[in-house]
Amino acid sequence: MKLSTVLVGISSASAVSAHTIFVSLAADGKDYGISYGIRTPSYDGPQTDVNAKNMACNGAPNPTMSTDKIIPVIAGTNVSAVWRHTLQSGANDVMDPGHKGPVMAYLKKVTNAKTDSGVGDGWFKIQEGGYSNGNWATNTVINNKGNQVIRIPSCIANGQYLLRAEMVALHGARSTNGAQLYMECAQIEITGGTGTASPKTYSIPGIYKSNDPGLLIDIYSMKPTSQYVIPGPPLFTCP
Ligand SMILES: [Cu+2]
């Protein structure tokens, strides 16, 4: 009786350890700390319906907490979205390495980063990693102590933005809506941008379809040489 209780406890803990959260942002050499300026959830589960409004900045069934902080970010520099299994986890507990898939980041210019829901048009992709030589971008983040390195474009306009960082796990993606998408939105204010570019923008939900080749896929049949199509719009780069 006692032993089976212990075993149940162990197996449910390892199932939960699969998930992940974008818990903090490091910018200009400073990690602002857990949940500072980021709408983090208390539960680390994925979104699986690419047509849901909560594809933008997470939400039910993983309710997010609001924050009144905005993080200063300098255009043309790298920031790190820091991923952890839970809000309490350390750098060697980022996500179960069996969770494999692409990693992406998006920006949306907003009037008020504290209140904008993120739902709808305005998003452009600024970073992406997929699959090469048998390595998934998620593994790169795990091996980098949970740091997803994101270059903030130098040519965009100054002002408040939502920074949406995302990891996708494809272990169950053989069936429709089997891909697990993890995302949170950080509230940032960009300075130092030249404002010379106007990125083409896209709607979230809307950037993904459930049958995208990068989301409906059997990753276990892939070879190191296989090509993988990263989902979402094309990557924006400064001209
Ligand atoms: Cu998971």
C-alpha cells in the first residue's frame, strides 16, 4: 500500500517535469528575476489549440499572473529568455530532454505593454531555431542552462512591446493538436532602435495551422539529415 503510493507519486512527478515556462528575462547583462515583467502561469502546461486566443500570451488552462513591470531593452543587443520546468526550478531543470522541437521568439508593438492582451495582429518573428544534424533547438536551450538567446533587431521603432518566447515539443505531434506549445509574454520597452524598418506583421492566433508540417509530424522517423520546416511566418531581419 505504502509502496504503491510512493510509486504513483514518482510517476506523476516525472510526467509534470516534462513541461516548461519562460520564467525570467535577462537584458543588458541583468537577469530581472522570476516573473519580473513576464506574465507567468502558476502551472507549466502547454497550449495545444493553435486557433485559441491563449496561443498569444498563454492563459487557461494555465492562468497567467499580470505584472506592472516593464523591462528596458536596447535594440541591436541580445536578450535571454530563461526557461525553467517550474517557477521554482534551477538551471539544470529546464525541460525534459524528451521534449524536442523548434524554438521561436516574436515581438508585437503595443501602446501599453502592461494591459495589451497580445491577441490579434501585430506580431513578427525575430528568432527561430529548428532541427539540424539531429539536434533540436529545444536541446540547445536545455544545454544552455535554459537560455534562449534572442537578438532584438536594431532597425525597429522604439516603444513598448510584448516579447513572446516559445518552445514547442513534438513528441506527441503524430496526431492533430498533439504538439505542445509553451509560450509566455514579457513586457519590454525598446530604446536605441533606428525605426527605419516596418516589419510585416501577423495575427496570433493565426500564425500556425494544426496541419503545418512543423506541427503535425512524426519526429521519431526523422534522420539527422532530415529537413524540418519551422512553423510560423518568415523570420524578420533588418535590411
Ligand atoms: Cu510537457
